Amino acid sequence: MFSQAVIAKVLHTNLLVVSAFMVLCIPVAWIYGEGWLYFLYSAAITAMLSGAALYFARQANQETVFSKRDAYLAVSLSWVGMGLAGALPYLISGQISNPVDALFESLSGFTTTGSSILTDIEALPKALLFWRSLTHWVGGIGIVLLVVVLLPSLKIGSYHLFSSESSFHERIQPRISRVGLILVIIYLSLTIAQVVFLLLGGMNLFESLCHAFGTVATGGFSPKNDSIAGYSPYIQYVITIFMFLAATNYLVFYLLATGKPRKILQNNEFWFYLKTTLTISIVIAIMLYLESDKGVEGAFRDAAFQTVSIISCTGFATDDYLQWPVYAWYLIFLAMFLGGSTGSTSGGIKMVRHLIFWRSLRAYFKRIMHPQSYIPVRLHDKTLGIETQVNVANFIVTYLFIFAAGTVLLVFLGNDGLTSAGSVATCMAGIGPGLGTTGPVSNFAHLSDPTKLTLMLMMLLGRLEFYTVLALMRPSFWKP
């Protein structure tokens, strides 16, 4: 039925990686003179769980075929397993006593959501803050490898529809291992580059690393209570640029690195992403300039930062957008449904789907006006089939349906409508701050445990783009 050996091996590898990164936090504790045994205990427990998975992998039959059902189960179990393991340092250290809160913080980290239950972030030990940001970075590279390498190759969900866009399947390299290496190099390069630029702006090394982890992974955890608001305009511009880059299709970086910048001109998604981000930033900047006491530069900086932060699904904040003119934060709310590019760490619906849907809709109305004409829907100079267009429309409808259902459920659990809608939208897209009582200057600590568990499900559904998780809920999935 399932390739138990392969699934167990995936779990073993992921838990082993988590354990290793926990050990990396011990030197941070030494440097700041903090306790470190809770990391050692957490790493040991996680390593033992990894060993147990390896044991079952060896005991099972060594099947060589990795089917779609194996991938669905392995991917879902991996994210849940990493979330559970990642909660150990919070619990063992005693900094978070509620297991639901610890799991929420951990899963929010690994899924690069960035929503938090912490009311005083700066009160945590530096090593634990480092781990908190590191969960973003580990989850981010896992997401890139997942959405660019594994899911398209298995034609899972709708990723394979964009194999030419997210495409390291555009014959960058025929071997998956080589593709993964290229991705890791790009990911590391972005991280190191941002750390350097932040250091040049006067940010210390610890905070530079934490913010780079959160930016490149489009996560949004900051070691500061006020996120990015207390930093200089230079720092804010640097983070804005890297948030934009982090949500860019990794194919763009590959083309630049291999001396093929002209091919970027053919990437419709990149230009649509750029134009959309600039347009929303400018519109909000004008609103802020006209209806607040911000100057031209301040209005543009705040508008650009928050727009890029929301569209890239990062979630850093420099201002409380709920205090902006009402139309401005309405626009921010709508931007929560955009998402960055395919083949990046960002969440949300993704720019390419919006672009395909818009072009399909435009072609449909043209065909109504000119029934005898042939009006193709094109992307990257390639004509898209009807099946692709239908699948994109189905994904968007499913996304909005789950958002509506999640919102109704949160209202049923006793939350107000604005908080419910904002919380579900931000957790599904992996953004971080929401609306109402979970806005950019608030947190998720006051929500009930059932509400937090519901939002954790939204994180997983959004991060794995529904199909992976929803497939497990079908009785037929478990039948031989």
C-alpha cells in the first residue's frame, strides 16, 4: 500500500536535520552565558525519534517506487513531525508552558507563517530567539526543495502545471540532486548577502542573522518586540528589497547566475509580480501622504515595506497598518490573497495563478464578443491548455472556500469577524500578522486553544497547498 521504508526515511532525515540545528543553538547560549541543557535534551529526544524512524525504515521492505500517496503522507507527516520536535525547546526551557502554544510557535516557524503567541519576545533567552528564527530558515529551504523539486516531479497538486515557470524542470539540470544543490547555494547566497548589508547598516550580528533567516524564508519572526519599526530607514529598505527577492521565482536567480538575463524578460510572472507590488505600494503611499502626517519618503517607505511584507508573505512590520486610512488597510487585506512567485518560499495563491486567471477571464469575454475567433491564453510564450486554466480556477475557488469555512469556524469558536477573517487569511498565506485583535502590534496569545489548533491546520493547508493534506482526509486514500 505505502512504501514504508521511503516514508520512514524521509521522516528520519527531516528529524535528524532538526536535531542538528538544535545543537547549533548551544554555542549561542554559551556566547550569551545562558542555559543550554534544554537544547541538548531537545536534540537528544529528536535524534531518538529520528533513529526510531530509521529503524522502521530498515525493517520495512525496501521499495524503490515513491508514489504520489507516499509523497502526500511523507510530506504531511514531516511538517507535523518537525513542528512537534521544534516545540521541545520552548517546553523544556519553560519559556512556553502550554503545549498548544509551543506547537503553534514551532509550526508557525517551520511553515514560515510568522504568527506568534509571544507577548514579550525580547524576554526570551537569545539562544531560544535564535532557534525561533532558525525554524524559519530550515522550513524555508525545505519548502523550496519541496515545491521546486519533489512536487513537480511527482505531479502533485498544481505545481506541475508551472513546471516551465518554477522550473528547474526547464532543463537546468536533469538530476534532482543537482537541482537541490543549486537551490541551496542560491538560498545561502541570499542569506549571506542580507546579513552583510544589515551589518553595514549597524545591526549587530545576532539580529542580522535572525532577520536574514526570517526574510529569506519569508517568515517574519523578529527578535524585537516592535519588529522592524525601531530600525533605521536604511535597514528597512534593505529588508524590503530582500523580502521582494525572497518571494521571487528562484529560476530568475539561476538565469542571472548563468548569464542569461534576457530570458528573464520572457518570465511573465516576474514582471506581473513586480508591477503588482509597485502599483499597490504607490497607491497606498499616496493615501498615506494625503491622509496622514507622513512626508513623501516616509509614506513611500512604510507603504512599500508593508506591501512587500504582505505580498511576499513575510510579515515584518514597521507600522500599524490598522491605524492607516481605512482604504489602505483594506488594500493590505486584499494583498494577503496575492502571494509571491512560484518556486519561492512565499505562500498565498501565487502570482502566476492570478495572472493565468486574469488572462483566462479576459480571453473568455473576448470569445463572447467574437465567437468565431481563436483567442489563446499564453504564458511565457507558451499556449496554456484548458485543463491548466480550469485547474488554476479550481485552486483559487478552493482557496477562497477554505478561507470562508475557516473564518466561519473561528467566529463559531467565539472570535469577532474581523479577527477571524484576518487570522485565517494570514495563516493560510503564511504571512504572520492579521487583522482585528491579531494585527501587526498584537499577537495570537489571547486566542483559545481550539482557535489556535484551527489556525495551525490553516497553516498546514496553506503551506502544502491543500491537496497534500486534504488527500489524507479521504477514506479512499487509505484503501489498498
